[in-house]
Amino acid sequence: KHPEVSAVIIHKGLGNITEADVLRAQTSGALLLGFHVVVTPSADSVARGQEFTIETYKVIYDLIERVRVALESKLKPEIVEESLGKLNVLALFKNDAASQVVGGKVTEGKFVNQKKIHVLRGGKAIAEASIGQLQKDKQNATEVTSGNECGMKLQGTNLVQVGDTLECYDQKVIAPKLELPR
């Protein structure tokens, strides 16, 4: 059981998979799963003509796993943010219609090019942006570590002020997993 998804059995029965089973599953948008049964020739013909897949299993755990995978595919993935580092903004260099160039000192962790940032003012997140370009000692850099100064071009305008803290972060998508009762 899961609060977001559930399996609904539209029809169950004994015997081989028939043409009626295929039509019922197709019109309802259901999976057609069979356990220790065969597909009749007429059912196979209808399924092929409609490009509908019938799945049969000899091992019950394989069928249960198929249902679990189908349910998991309907769940929204969880997006987890991992903080990479923090920077104190020391200077603003350029502000145009699409971007802002800022300079600062990395105080924790590291800043990584092409990652996202939170703009923190007074300890509260007030905006988000992406690092479009990162430089250390006027050279392009892929990352800048704690204790070093750097400049960066942020996508967005008027986001940052001198004294703000920027937090560089990475987002990871975690595929949801369902636990099935044993």
C-alpha cells in the first residue's frame, strides 16, 4: 500500500488468456498479466493487431516484481538538494538584462561551474540562480574550493547584493521505491 499509487485488479479468473481479456485490458488501459497460463491464438492475434503486450509469468515473484515496477513508475521522483559550499559576496561587477557578474570568497566546501545556487540574505533564501561561468584568478574554472576567491556569472539579474551569502548545491533525483509486504 502507498498513499499515491495502488494496484486495481479489473478482472481475474482461471484459464488461459482470451480475446475478451485482451479487449478488456486494452480499453481500460491496464496491464494484462498471466500466471501459469497460455495466450490463446485469437488473443495473441488481437494483441498483435492492436500492438498490445500480454505478459505471462511462471514465477509468482517475477509477476509481483513487475507490478511493483509499474507502480513505482507512476510515483513522482524525490528531488534531494545536497549543499556543495557557501560563498560571501564581496563585489558586484556587472548587471545586464540576463545575467549578473559577482565576486566573492568561498567560505565552506566548493563552488562548481554550471550548478545552481540559493541567494541567502539574513540567513533566508530569497532567490535561486544558476552559475553560467566560474572563474578563479581570471581563468575559467570547473570548481573553486574553500578559502579561495572567485568570480561568477549568474543567470538572472538583480539577484545578489554585496554581503549576501550564496549556497552552491546539486540536485539528485531519487527514484521512489515501494516496499511490498512479504
